Amino acid sequence: GEESMPNPRLVGWWPLVAILGVAGVAVRLVGDRYEAVGHAAGHLGSGLIVFLMAGFLVIVLWAAPATRGSWAVRLASVAYLLGLLAILIGNLRVVDAIGGQDWSDDEAFALGQSVPGFESGHSLSGNGALLAVAAAVALVWALHARRVIPTGLAIGATVACILFPYWILPGGGVVVLAVGVVVLRARKIRRRVESV
């Protein structure tokens, strides 16, 4: 009977936990392979955050099914993931170059130029961050063009992409997008439930 039916407001939310759980496991698995201190620790953290950011992108695509038919959304998403991959590889290259040495930022920039992988790692992660930020902004407006998100959310996410430090959260507007589309999805479900 009706008493055995699950609460429609709770049904279908398990992917959120699964996506963030997989991102957390990836951070742990990769992070446990390195013992980084000083300047290298900052690069390791900047590299590992990309797993969480990729998770937020997946949440956006999951929570907004209308995005699945859009080539613009697909291209922006792929470009964003490529940017994240470059950030990860570049930062891990710097970590490998420094090894286990406890260099301060000043020491790293004084000594690192002579170490293979140090300069190329910085360059790759920097270029990846630029790609990620540009792709995140493109994703925001591709979603807006498909009327998946309102103008206010698009502007807020764009500002977050540009102003939030890319070495902390590359394309930080993707987090704003993820929260926004999840809230919009919850409102749709609530309206559907209340209309029954």
C-alpha cells in the first residue's frame, strides 16, 4: 500500500553521496602515494583537489539531465576535465621533482629551476588551470543557453570562476553550479510531490 512507498523527496539522491565518495577515495588513494612537505605539500593539495572538482562537474551533469543532449555542454565538460588532468599531472610532476625535501617557497624557486620536472610541472599546471577556468565559464553559459540555470546563478558562477583562486579551486564556479542545480532539482521534486 501507500505506507510501503519510499519518500519521493529522498528517492534518487544516492548518486550525490556516491559521487563525492568516489572523489574522496581517489584523493586518498593518490595522496597516500606521496609524502610531501613544504612547497611540495602545497602542490600535492592543489593536484588532489581536482578529484573533488571533477566530482562537482559530475554532480552538475547528473542533477541537470537536460544537459545531456548539448554538444556545447559536452565540449565544455571535456575541456574542463582535460584542464583538471593537466593540473593534476603538473602538480605531481613538481612533487616528484622536489622529492621528500622540505623546501620553503623561496627555496623551491631558488633551487627548483635546476631540477628536472620542476619548471615543466609548474607550466603544465598553470596552463591546465587557465583551461579549467575558461571551460568552467563556457559550461556555465552553455547551461544558461539551454535554460538549465537562471541568469543570476550563471553570473554568480562566472564570478566565482574568475575571482576564486585557481590554485585552490580551479573553476570554482563549478561548485556554485553544482549547489545551484541540486537546489533546482530539489525544488522540482518538491513541486511534483506537492502536486500529487
